[in-house]
Amino acid sequence: MSPSPWKVFGALVRRDVHVVSRELPFFLLRTTLQPIMFTFVFGYLLPRMGFVQRGYTGALLPGVLGVSLAFASVQAVALPMVADFGWTLEIEDRLLAPVPTWVIALEKVIAGTVQGVIAALFVLPVARLIMGPIAGLDFAHFGVVVGMTLLGAFTFSAFGLLLGTAIRGEQIGLMFGLIVAPMIFFGCAYYPWKALAAAPLVQMLVLVNPLVYVSEGMRGALTPSLPHMNLAMVTAALVLLSAIFMALGLRTFDKRAVS
Amino acid sequence: MAPSGPPSHSASSGGREIQALDGLDLAVPAGEFFGLLGPNGAGKTTTIGVLTTRVRPTSGTAAVAGIDVVRDPVGVKQRIGVVPQRPNPDRQLTAIQNLLFHAAYFGIPRSVSLPRAQALLDQLEIGDRGESKVEQLSGGQQQRLMIARALIHEPEILFLDEPTVGLDPQARLALWEILRSLHQQGRTIIMTTHYMEEADRLCDRLAIIDHGKLLALDTPARLKGRAPGGTLLQITLDGEALQALQGVGSVPGVTKASGQGNELTVYAERAGETLPAILRALEQADRAPVDIRLTPPSLETLFVSLTGRKLE
């Protein structure tokens, strides 16, 4: 008798918990150093120099958390998967498990989501420490914070599944240069989307960027009194994007798993 | 029961369709040690890929333990163990963790898998390496770990894809012993190899395949009996072989002669007596041998006669 898919799912989770918990410090360093350094420059140095207003930190903090959780999620899934399918072939022992291949892909996405949330939880106190008191920061809507964090991390984790299975090992540098870097700059992480009204064309174009919805979602959850995109729209966009990424990612995963 | 039907697979790349397997029709009964013998690129790995659900056949059917590989891949995976061509252990885990997690992927609780894992490591003579990181294991030890992993869930059928490639002779002999004892325990084993000796010594029955086609299928002893008469002489000449072909072919004792480029391929009874006559025939054709290789009747000579080329 084959074991139930959920039992196998549980075993896959235990494997990832075992491996990831050992690698956690390196993982956090790799994925959060960039947003933390950004926080230091734009949330500490520039306000002190008087180049940006002190109120800027209220717009910056949710965005920095959005970047952290999005890119921790995408990297947690995509990087090992490129290696797994490209040269180490280590994932083969899981592809031989008596479950449909989508179970293995889904587990990777869930594990990536959790890692994204951990990265955000790590960055939050560090950023708060660097920037000092932040005007408008409000944890009253705790449920919204949790919901947005999970949804944003899941969306980018699913995006990681798609990237990790669609991209070949030799293209990984290209992926960061052409996809990840523009996404960060035009992801409304370091400025609110509403403020882009100053450049209306850019404001429309950035709407194709999934990071915009994560940043704005975090804004709506953490600094609800400051300008942010409507949360219903953010939620709809993230649900739609994660559905698209999952559907495409599961297809490309299956193609790599069964040639 | 482990019948495997006729899998057929073609993969397209860059608009060019490559047929990896072409009407390969095989059935392997339970308990047999079955060998797929052929040169690199013969379609051995594709065949294993189809049977282990990792390659989707474009046409034809394949069944493992009576289960169709396309319709019920999960059912097939439940019943098979696979040893890959290149060891691919989970490098983030220790040797024994590789076995315990793999067992867990099959729903086996730790209380069952832990003693089983230790017993397997002991049986494969790496019992003291359980806590070692995978990188600390030698190539041969990693390959044994792969065998232990393939057995931890007690599959009915064990697939091995070129299991001894890259192993030193000593490790290869040790692995042969392990495979023999697994076979004696009644397990069905399907192995690919391009080593004649390995196929000859281990397998109950052999399929010789090339370019995805089945060329011969029988026991090693009967296959060797089918090898064309006498010793194979492969002679490299200092010039075109065709000129010498007629003269060499009419030497008494020569059963078959063919030439390609500078290579002359001759089958002869009692090579010792025939060789001087062959050399005289070459001289008359104004050709001198640069190199002469003699091979007694074997799977090797059968293979050359079937495919016109050497295995390795």
C-alpha cells in the first residue's frame, strides 16, 4: 500500500526543517543583508544628513519587510531547485517517493513560504532598531499583518518554483540581473505606490510587478494610517498571481521531474 | 511478477526527433537478474527511465509488477528501488539520515527504518559510516549507500543503471558480491551495463540493445554460443582494408571477414594456425598490419558481429 500523500508531505517537511534549521544563519545573511543595508542607508544615514524627511521611515519599513520576505521566499525555492535539477540531482530521492510529483513541488513552496516569513520576522526588529521610533507603525491589525505576510511569501515562493524549474543553471546570474534587480527597484518597496502619481506612466507600468502588491500589502497592514493601495485589490492581485505562478510552476516542475 | 512491456520513447530536441527506443519488446519474470547490455547511447538509461517513471514514453506501453508506468506511476514507485548511474545522495544529510528520510518518504516509521537502515549499512560493509557526512564517503561507499537507499523500503524490483561505472576494480568486485546475494534472496534485479564481464557473470538473461533496438535476448551462455565461429581478429592496416578483403576471406579457416577504412575484422577457427596465412594474404595485397587484436569467442565478439562496433 502506498502511504497517504500527506504522510509523505510531512516527511518532506521534516527533511527541510532539518536541513534549513542548520543553514538558517547563512540563509538569513544571504537574503536579508541587502534590505538591512538599505535600511541603514535610507532609514538611518540619509534622515540624519537631512536628505530625506524623518517620516520616510514609515513608508520604508513595510517595504523593507516586503522585499525581505519576497526574496527570501523566491531564493529559498529557486536556488536549491536549479541546482537539484541541474547538476546535483539530489531531489531524485524525493522524486522516487510514491506520491504524485505535485506533492513534492507543493512542499517546496510551503517550506519557502515559511522561510520568507522567518526572514521578515528577523528583519522587523533589526530595522526598527536601526530606524528608531517609526511614525504610523501600528500592530493593531495583527490578523491583517499575518495574512499579508503569508500571502506575499506564498506568492513569491510559487514564483521561485517557476523560476527554479524554468531557468537553467547557467542562467542564474541573468535571473538576478534581469528579473530580481528591476523587481526590487520598481517594487514600491522604498516608496509608496500612491507617491508614484508624480510619474503616472511609471505608476501604471509597475503594476505588473508582483513585489508592488507585497510592499503595499505590508503598508496597509503595518502603517494603515499612511497612504497605501487598497487592501482588497492587493489581496486579489496576490491571489491571482500566486495561482498563475503555481499553475505554471507545477507544470514546469513536472516537466523536469518526468522528461 | 515483474513483466515489463515494450516501452518506446522519443524525445524531440531542436525540432529534430530522436527515437531513443524503437520497438523494444521485453518481459522479465519475477526473481530474475536481467541485464541490459549495450554501448553508451544504446537506450539503456532511457529504458530504465521509462520503467522507473522518470521518462514518459511517447508511444507503447510499459508495466512494472503488472502496473502501467504511465497510468499509475505512484503504484510503480511503491514497488521499485532505483540505483542511479551517478550517486546522488542528499548531501545535506548523513549516510544513515539518507536512509531514514528515504524510508519516511515511503511512509515507514523510524522504529522500523532505523534497525533496517543499520542492518543494510552493515550488510553493505559501511556500517561504521552511518554518521558520516556523504562527502566523507568514497565513490564506492556512496554507491553502496545508493544501494542501501534503494532497498530501505524493501522493493520487489531493484533497478541499477550502470552501477559499477567509476568504481575501482576492488569496489566493483565487492558490489558484484552484494548484487549476487540480493539476487539469491529472490529479488528481481534489472541492471544496465556496458561491461561484458559484468553482464556475463551476474545476469540470468541478457538483452543486447543498440540504437534502441533489441539485437539479442538470451542467457549469457547461449549468447556466447551464438558468437560467430572462432576467434575475432581485429587488424589495423597501413592502408585501405578493402583491397585485402578478398585474399583474407579465401584463407582456409577464416569464417567471416569484413573491412571498414583501415580496419579489417576477421573471424577464424584456430587463430594460431590461421594467422600466418592471413598475414601472407595481407602481404600479397600489399598491406602490412599496424596492430592485431585477438578476442576469443565471447559476448564481446557477438556484440561486434551484431553491431559492427566495439562496446566501450
